[in-house]
Amino acid sequence: MALTNTENLLMVLNKEIPEAIPTYSIFWGMAGSPSIFRNRTGNPDGTGIDYFGVEWVIDNSAFPAALPKPGVFILDDIRKWRDVIKMPDFSNVDWEEMAKKDREGFDPELPLGGRTVFTGFFQSLISFMGFTEGLVACLEEPEEVKELMSVYCDFACENARKYIQYYKPQYGTLSDDIAHEHDPFVSLETFRDLFAPYWRKYASVFLDAGIPVTHHNCGHFEAFAEDVADMGFTLWEPVQSSNDAVALKAKLGRNLALGGAFDPTPISVSYDVTEEEVRAFVKNRLDELAPGGGYAWFGGMFGDDPVSRQRNEWIQDEFQKLRGTYH
């Protein structure tokens, strides 16, 4: 294989058939973001008060991550957002110096990409108001939600242009979890009305500069996938198991590459499986998703126990053996 992983990934992001299946990680887009967005609270673990006044605490329900403090929200009435929500003032930020420092600390073996918002559009609304009041606002005061999203989008796009100018990224990304395991948090109609226009506008900043853009969304998101492809995003990850990845691949092809789509549950420590069964599981998934391009690998075991580590070695070894055989 003559091409690097980054070169193969960029081919996928540009809807081309790669030489070999590229690997992709949701954490690359975080690491490649400007430091003012990676350190929204100034604390390395993400806890504390962010630029908007939202308090973040560590939540261990799935894996340790910083989330808005339950029951403590800065906005209780969407009609008052103009008095409460102020876009951060970065007029004194030296983007050239920040980019120089950030790029010096970035692994040159990785593709450089990132986001220029603290959280996505829907997620920001929820961080300001909480799920209950945020979703009620979408139902009762959609015009107010749209006006807030418009201001937030202008802020995001302004920073995206500076990011492109000073960081010279190879791709952009937008993370905006708008679904849980079984269903989206809002209907497709509400999504198209309240959030999709701003996702599209944000993506267009990168696309107009000739830079591909990816999208992160956990949960059961497949109903929105065609819309996301139409906006110009060319990869969605992590495509969790509640989505029908095989059907999506058949429908979308290379227009919206699938990143991940690998559920290790059937070969987890809960089951007594052999090395041959683990390797066969990996091959079957690649057989389903890799032919014809439109796929990037993001798979493995999450546990750190000896059994999980061993099976993860088999998974990654099998992937490496097969990644160059599909194109």
C-alpha cells in the first residue's frame, strides 16, 4: 500500500475509492480543534464554567465525560435568550499564534481536522435549557429557537473561516448528538425546520473552501442520513448498532461514508468465542461495508480486562490483514 492512512481517508471524504480502508477516530476532530474550543472551561477534564456560563461536571453513566450539571441551567425561558446567551468575544485572540502552538502539538501522522463550536447546535440549546425546557421550546417557540440558532451559527461560521485561514485543516467536523439509542430527540420535520439550515450553513464554510466536512452523531440517526448527505457532509460516525448500516451503505454509497458501524457486543466478554470466530466477525463486517468505498474503520473492544485486550488484538490484526483487499 503506497498511500498513507490520511491520503486514503481524504479519498473517502472526497467520495473516491481508496487504496485501502482508512481508519478514523472521533477524537482526531477534537484534538485538531483550536485550543479555545477544546478547553471551553480552562480545565483539562472539561469541568467548570464555560464561556456561556454553563457549569460542566463529570458523568460516569457511560464513560467519564463532562456534561452540563443536571438541574442547573442558565436559560429557563427561550424568549429571554437575548438577555442571557452572549456569544463569546474572541476579538483579542491571536489566531496565528494559537494555530502555531496547536499545530506544533498535533501528531503529524494524523489528518488535521476539527470543530469551531463548543457543542453542536441542538446540544447547545440543551446545555442552556436542559432537555425538558429545550424540547418544549422547540415545540412552543420555534421562531425563537431559530433566531438563537442563527446567532450561534454566525459565531460558529466566523470561527470556521479563521480556522481554515490559520490552521489549513484537511477536513472540518460538526458534532451534534440529536438522537438517543432508539430514536432521534426531535422529528425529521422539526430537525429540518430548526436545525438543518444551520448545519448546512456551517458545512458550506468548509465546502466553499474546498475542504470536506464530517459529522458526528451518536444514537439512532439513520432517518436524517440522507439530509446530512445532501448538506455536503461526506462521512458520518460512529453509526452505532441501532442503525441499519448495511441498508444505509446500499442507499448512500460513497455520498455519505460510514465511519465505524462496528458493534463488538457479539464477541464481547459476555460470550465464549474463539479467535477464529472473532476474526470471522471482523471479516463479515468488512465484507458488508467495505466494497466500493464509502467506509472508514473505527472499531474494537472498549474494556481493559485481559479478555477484551486479547480480543481487541485479534480484531485489529484481522483488520490490518484485510484493509487492503477490498479495492
